[in-house]
Amino acid sequence: MTELATDFARLVKEEARLIILRALAEQTNESLASSLIEPVLARFAIHQPRPWIHQQLEYLQMMDAVTLTAAGTVQIATLTEHGHRHLQRHIAIEGVKRPSRAIGA
């Protein structure tokens, strides 16, 4: 893999992880099944299979941004306080794109 392709793959992962955290934050219970995360990512032109999404969820769990619960072939991801703090820009989680500042901030 060339350096450019490696950098692009890293950027896609970082973007996907931020999208996942935002999608979780939008839910009343701050949880989503991996099967429902797939179409969320597709809206942002990130078309990846479920095993790839599970890898991103496992990374987010390792970084304490989400908790995971297995439910058959899907993973249920729930936003943690640490993940919420990243979305608020109070902390920066390595490997997750930084959210943009709010307009007017």
C-alpha cells in the first residue's frame, strides 16, 4: 500500500469513528446496533462491511469512547462519558477526528 493510500485509509477510519460517536449521541439512549451504523456511514460515502465497522467499534471501546454488547451477529455500541467529552471538544481521543467548532463559537 502506498503512503497516500495508507494516509487516506487512516483518515477514513478517523472520520468514521467521529460519525459513529455523533450517531450514538443523537439517540435517546445513546446506543445503536452495528447493523444500523452501516447505513449511517453510507450517508457519508463510507461504504464498509460490518466486520470493518466492528473493528472501528472495538477501537472506540479500547479508547473508552463506547461500551460494546454482543447481540448475535451485531454489536450494540453505547456512548460513554469519555466519548461524549470528545464530541464536546473537552478532550481529544487519538484516532478519532476532532469535531468542528460550533458555528459562532
